[in-house]
Amino acid sequence: MPALVRALAAVVLAPVLLAGCARSAVSDDPGGGTGEKAAQQARSANGLTPTAQPYRRWGLTAPLPAPPSPPARRQVSPGGDRRPGHDPLPVVDRIRTRDRVVFLTYDDGAEKDPRFVDMVRELRLPVSMFLTDSVVGPGYGHFARLRSVGASMQNHTLDHAALRGLPYAGQRAEICGQQNKLRARFGIRPQLFRPPYGTYDTTTLRAAADCGVRAVVLWRAAMEGDGELTYAEGPHRLRAGDIVSVPSGEPTGLSLRERTTRLLREVQGRGLTVGRLEDYV
């Protein structure tokens, strides 16, 4: 009799055990169940969902292409790509290159938009910052954070004075003084210099060379505070090799991040990406 009871019990319990196994199999199925939900939550927490992609967060519809490898030698060097008149330093507003890149440069102002650091880090933007000591003031800590995420720090004078026409001693003090400030702040000696307002003379070039500068950097295009892209030589479209200036933040108008987003959309629309200026100059 006990054997018969055990046999009947086995028959009754078998469907229950099979149903339990089926439920377990559904739970472990990667196509659904709580296991998949937990995995989705983990991926979301780690920022791996499509909606968490950095380019979307910063207003772009696609990621920026990675820039090409740096050229084996710089495209601009003293004694090479000079303007007429045998200037002691090259003066550049555009790089002669076949690489599909443009170069983003910023004059001060970034400390007015604290989230700009996050934008540079997440999009891996190789930007160049031209700093004026009297304008940046207490904002050097912000630029230290920018430098830690890959931005380069370059010279834009001590006091943002218009240099053209000033005596050599005054121009040298403005340029060398900021070289020393940036070396004290960041432990670097900048290689590039942008004269305030884009104005300079042969004395500026001589003073900059004497201060250890490698090249004077102007710009071919500028993204203004209202988001309008303007060009130094009349209307034309953004082209490979262009140096683009994003001036200091304005009291009204678009934020630095918004202007940069508009600029990056234009860059992408032209089939370009952002290169590191210091690799070419």
C-alpha cells in the first residue's frame, strides 16, 4: 500500500514541478521576465542606453567622428607658412591640410558657463583656450578643470590691450607676463598666442617670438553670441582647416554650450570633425 501511495503522489506532483521549471525558464529567458528587466536597469544605470549617449545630451543627432591621427609633422612651423614680409613668426587663420577637420578656439569666457567642462569631457572636444589674466581673474580653477579633460591653455595677453602700435617693451610685457602667469598656474609655457581683437604689427611678432611663442593664431570664422557664424573674408561655408573662434560669453544671447552645439551641427553638416590645433601648428 505505501508503494501505491508513493506512486500516486509522484503522478500528482509531476505537473506541478514541470510548471515550476517552465516558470523558471521564462524568468531566465533573455527575451523577457524579471531577469531581463534587471539587466536593462543595470545598463541604464551605467549610461549604456541609446538615450544616454553624450552627443544626444548636448543637442547633436549623431556622434562626432574621431579626428584622424595627428600628422607626422606640423603643417605650420617657423620659417615655413609665413605671411609676406618675412615675419619672424607664422600668422595663421587656417591650416593647409587634407584632413577633414576644423579647429575650435575660445577666448576667455568659458568660466561663465560651468557645464562647458562637462561638454568638453563627454564629447572629447580638443579645444584651445586663449586666456587673458585680467579677464579670467579668479576663474583659473575652472580652466584647470578644462585642462584636466584635454583642453589646451594658450596666451591672450595679461590685460587684453590692443597691441598694434605699442612700443616693444609694452608688448613684450603683455605677452611674456601672461606666459609667466600660465606657467605658474599650470606648469606650462604656451606655444600659441592670439593678439586681442586680432590686431598686431611686426613688433608684436618680434615680442611674441622673444617670449617663446611658436605661432600667432587668428581665425577664419567666428561663432558670435547670437549663434551666427561669420567669416573673416566674406560669406563662405566652413571648410577643412578653418580655425574657428568662439569669443567670450555675452551678457545676453546664447550660452557657450548652445553656441558650441550650433557650431558642431555646422561642422557635422559639412562632413567635418574637430581636430587638435596644437597637432598642426
